[in-house]
Amino acid sequence: MHRSFRWPAFFAVMLSLSATAQQLPDANQNITAPFLHMRERSWPFPANGATDPQALLWPAVAGRNTRYVVRYSQDSLFPAGRTQLSDTLPWAMYALHTPLPAGKWYWQYASRAYDKDEWRWWPRQYFFVSAPTATPTLPQMMEKARKPHPRLWNMQAQLTGFRHANRNDAEAIALLRSADKLLNAPLPEEKPTRPRDTTGMTTRQQEKMIEFMYHGFGEKVAQPVRQLCIAYWLSGDARYATEAVRRAMHLASLDPAGYGTRDDFNNGNVMEGMAWAYDMAYDRLTAAQRTTLQQAILRRGSGIYRNLTNRFELQLCDNHIWQHILRNFTISAIALAHDAPPANQWLQYAYEVWSARFPVLGTTDGGWHESNGYFRVNFVSLAYLSLLFGDLSGVDYFTAPWMQNLPYYLLYSYPPASASVAMGDMHENLSTTARTPAVFAEALSRKVHNPYFNWYVHTIQQQFPDYFRRDKDFVLFRLLVKNTPRPEIISPAALPASRTFPDIGLTMMHSHIDDARKDLMASLSANPFGSSGHGHASQNAFNVNYGGKLIFGGSGFYSNFSDAHNLLHYRNTRAYCTILADSLGQRIGENGYGWMPRHIAGKRIQYTLGDASNAYGPVTAPFWLGHFELNHLQPNRQNGFGDAGVTRYRRHMLMLDSNIIVLYDELAAKQPVKWTWQAHSPYTIRQGDGNTFSVNEPNVKAGVHVYAHTKTSMIVHQRFNAPAINWKGKTDDEGNIVPFTDQWHCGITTAPSRQARLLTVMQVGAPDVATLSVTQQNGEWRVGPWHIVAELDDNKAPLLYIFNDDQTTALHYGSGHFPQGQHRYQHSTVLTENGQSAETIDVLPAIIKTR
């Protein structure tokens, strides 16, 4: 049975912006779609008037060896002579390489299974072209790939210049010295790279442990081949070429089904290592060596190709492929193209999927939805594939909007010498600047030429110089892309104190973004991608850092992609500074999503609004239900999953000056529920009077007050919802076993109610700075120079009004007039500073507006 979903009915976006003479239009917009991004494509794109799409995409159609064609025209009837028709396609994508005239375009796709005679045409869609762009077509790209060897990195054309530019380069000289040590050295044995004792483990744990023990074997045996190839290109010394070939022939002898290389990462790396040697030494190889390497590469790559077509292009994100395997596969395809016919199809597929889908987990804002812990695993591929495809196409992918905004995402979410925003898998490993993000940032700065990002890189280089002396991943990038002499450097202190990344639903706020030692860094996340892949069920969760250290944020440890601790705590809403409803958290999966409707960056007030109204409910994603089953767990109420009937969860977050954070939560459900406000910290949480608690450490002091209209109770404890056990013996970047230590957790729970409003006032700063008293009288709170009026009675309209003593600065969420200004929309947010006002209303996520 074929599935086809019409976008308007499927998304059912409800807007209420009608106005009358007596009533202002409503600033609120509600989304009722079951998801915004799906694990596998289930609707065509572009649709409903999207603008300037880079490709035509559609759902897979069931059938044996299904093929597709597409047609597009500015005439909705697709007349002959005015319609463009594609060749028959073995995959469900069609990149728009040829520039189209501006205006409205119609398109359709058709499918036909191997055993069918007729094409089935699916419903017509339309899009608009406003700024035509051009990239080489598949035939043009394939002709460009018909280069003499070595083809990789366009080395045949630039070999003389490459050697000349690097003849006195310190890194090049060091690489040659290191390559000397590889000459005639013993060939590597196929054995675990990190042996572990599996005694007492379950069958599933043993299976995962075997993968873990051989993890990195492919990189270990392929990296020397790459290094020797670069050494030969730098020097022309035949000894390096001979040694690279010797090692590549050894790789060709490894059994693809053996423990050492059957894993997808290892298989891809071994294939890539052989491809480097084949390309570099092509003219030096004997006919027998060429045949052996070709067959070994084809044997490994053919399985990858079968697993990609009509599947990979449909996936929201197949992590391993985007992280490593697409790079391995593309390098191998370029090396063998026109030498081995299957490689031609490989290269065409790789080029099309890159043209159609990059960047896969972002769109234009520079963000990465899985957050920074796993983002760094993608850095090598992002950098080198952009170069490779640039060489083939002539397109500078570093000028793409996402690439141009990426420096701001890194700067705001992961400042120098600071812990990263704590969300997603492996967030706990980024307690300060890590090596891979540092060297990637330096490489990226050579292509994006952003003066604020130059400051970022320069600062990291001063603080962590050893990272750049020990780096292997980006040595070739630096040898290929020379740095700009004396690049312009501007401190980010000149930037706004906050920035939002709406495509991934993240707002970052800073008091001193240019100095982690003094910086109060706060974030709010409401992610349209949901909790897919390495993302977590953390919608409307806040994070707070001070002095570069995490104070409040995600808790737990990445023991495995899925085990009891991961599913019941680490990936679970229970691990985050957000809300539980009747002790139940958010869905795990793409349908547990949020979005960021509003943001204002002021001088003394930073403001954002997150919406997690669609995040709650039972786990229904088949992928995640499968992982619960694999671990003999149930996503039931006892484990924190189920339907509490949540219908509204909006969280307003503000930073006042440089030391105060305010949260205002609007909550509603279909029936009375107990609402639990959560906070987690690596530091001791001390319970105070009423709904107050504090953190007092040598380098930071935090005081938190939480207010509600109903009676509440507080619990502070150190228990994970499932024990954190480092059963794999995971290590940090320096190879040290990571201790899975206890952490502190606080929950403040209301009496059952259908609706609730919560106000949080938080002060975070240095321990030697006096804490401002928080006083309350007649619905108004005083914190130093700030006045806060918040409506907590759910029988009244929501209201948040904050102003300073001299009333030169004020923020008002609500309707009508207030002393410093007025609203043009009901329920909008207005910030007034020194007589200048900015009003913000809900802005829908780009995924709704453009697809």
C-alpha cells in the first residue's frame, strides 16, 4: 500500500491572527502537527509554495527495484516543450542543478516498480524561485571527475603549488618526520584497540562490547596510509609511496566479515585507506596491484551503496553515514571513478545526496540539532567533504548560509574555555574546550573569514596551544587551505548578548561572552527536530553556566546509545531542567518536539520564549520502542513515560543585566496533574526555606526561588532514575576512565491542577558578590533594582511585567498599555529600553513555512 500525505492536512497549523476594530490581533500561534521532522520522509518537498529549494524530494514507494522520474514546469498542465523531465532515477531525490527562471513552478514525481509497465504519477506540488542558483549537473560533474590521478584534493592540478607552499611549513616537516617512522615498520595486527573483560555481561552487552573493543581499528590502520600519501605529495620521495602501497595491499587482505573491519566505521576507513593509496600511486601500481585494490574497494563499497540508495536520502539523519561513511565512500568513489564502473554510480549518488540534503541536521541558522557532544563527530566530514565537492563542482560550500552562521553557533553555545551547552549525547564530555572542536574551528576560520570567529579561534589557540601541536585530523586541511595573514579580529563583546537559532530551537544568552571567567551563560531549548538520533527529550530545558562551568543543566552519562541509564535517565526528560507532568516526561522521538516562537536581544534584558506543548505523550516511534525492547524495558508510567494530557507548556526566559535569570511557565493539561519543576547540578544543592535552594562552591554561588499559586513540595536527592555504570570503561579525550559520579537533583511539585503558572527567580555569580534579597508583596517581586509582576493565578490572563527602578527599561508580556509602552498584538512581548520599543510575536519554524 502506498502512502501519500498532503502537507496542509498533515501539518494543520492553526493561526489566529484575525483582527477586529475592537480587538487586537493575537500574537500567539499554535501548532497541532504530530511532528515537524520525520525519521523517514513521508511527504514531498518542496510543497505549498516553498522558495528556492535545492532539490526535489519525495517518500520512497514500496516495490521491487523501484525507479522514479520527475517533471517540472511553469505550466501546471506540464505541456510538451515547456516541461523538463528527468532521466530515470534509482533514488528518491533530484537536485536542481540547472538555474530555473524566477516565478512559480509545478512539479511531480512518478514511480514504477521493476515488474510494472506503467508509471504512477503522484499529486502535483508547487514552489517558487526567487534567486536562481547553478551547480554542475551529474554529467558535468562526472566529466570533471575524469581527471588523471591523483584526483583527490585536486592534487594533479595543484601538486607543484602544494609542494611549494609547504616547503618550509613546520607541520609539513613534522609530518614527514613522523612518516619516516612508518617506513618498513611491522604491519598492524587485527586485534582489539581497547581490550575489555566481558565476564558477567549480558548477551547484548557482550555484542556491544565487541564493537566497542574494535572501535577505531579501521582508523588505526588507514591513518598511516593517508599520512604516507600526504608525505609523498609534499616531498616526491618514492619511499613514502612504496610504503603506502604496501600497507594498502595489507588492508586489501583483511576479511570484510572479520571482527576488525565488519563494523561500519572500520569498513569505511579501510576502504578509504586503500582508495588514498590507489589514487596517489596509480601510475606506480602494477596491473595486478590495481586489480587487487579495485576489487577490495568495490567489495566493501558495494555493500555500502546497496544500503544507501532509496533509503539514506530519505532518512532525517543516518548518523554514522553523515559522520564518517559518506566521506569514506565519496573519497573511494572519486578515486575509482571511470576506472571501475560501479564507482561512477557511487559518485553520482554521493554528489546528489550532498547537493540535496546538506546540511542534514540544520538549515540556515548554523545550529546542529543533536547539540555539541555529537556535533564534533561530524567535523572532519563537514570540512573535507565541503572541499572535495567544491573541487568537483566549483561551488564554494563554505559560503552557504548555514556555514556562514556556524561560527555564531559555536561562539554562543560553546565559548572558549567554557563548558558547552549541556544537551544531547556526550554533552558531559565538553566541560571545557575540547581538542576536536578547537582544531575544527581553526580550519573553518580559514574559509568563512568572520572577524568574531577569528577572535574565537585566536583565544582558543592562546588557551590550548597543545591541541594544535597534536592534531592529525586537520593537518591536510591546513596544508591545503593557507591561513589569511593577520586576519581581522573583533571581540564578540560587540555582538548582541543573546542569539537564537530557531531551526534547532536554541537561544543562548551571555553576560560576558568575551570572558568565560565572568560569563553568566544561559540557554533555553525547544527543538523542532524533537529528540531524534543523539538528541534528548529536553524541550524547554534551561542550562546555566557560570565562570565556564556548568551549574544547572543536563545530568547523567553516555554509557551507551541505549541501556537502562540512557533510556530511563540520561535521554529522558527526568534528566533535564524542565517540567514533568504527573512524573511523566516527554516523548522520545521526532514527535516529541518544541519550537522557539520569540526572541529579543536587548541591552539590559535578554528574552526568549520556548513552546513544548507538543512534546508530551507516550513513546510511539518504532525505532525507540525497538531499543526499549532490546534492553528489556517498558516505556511505561513507572519509567516516566505516558500521556498526562499536556496541552500547553510555554516557558519565558529572561536574563536581567549580568546576574539574574527569570523563568515564567504557562502550563495546561486536559485533566488535573501534578507539575514538577526540575533542576540538576553537578554541585551540592542545598534546600532552603519554602521553594528555595542554593549552590555554594568556591567559584560560584547560586540562589533559586520558585513560586506557584498552589501548594508545593520540594525534594532534593542524588539518585539517578537508573544507575550510571561505566560498563564499557569509557574514557575521556585524554584516555582516562570516566568516573560516573553522583549528581544533585531538585524537584518542586504542585498540587494537582489543570493549569499552572510558575515563576522562577535565579541569581548566579561569584561567591564574593552579595546576593540580592528577593521580596514579594501584593503580586510584585523585588530583586535589587528590578521589579517583577507575574500573574500566577491560572484563572486570570497570563502576565509578566518586569521593569527597573527608574523605569527606563521594561519588558511586558500581555496585552494593552503599560507605563513604558503598548501592544499592537494581544499576548505579544514588548521590550522598551530608553524610549525605544521592540515588539515580538510568534514566528513559526522554517520547516512549516518552507516545506
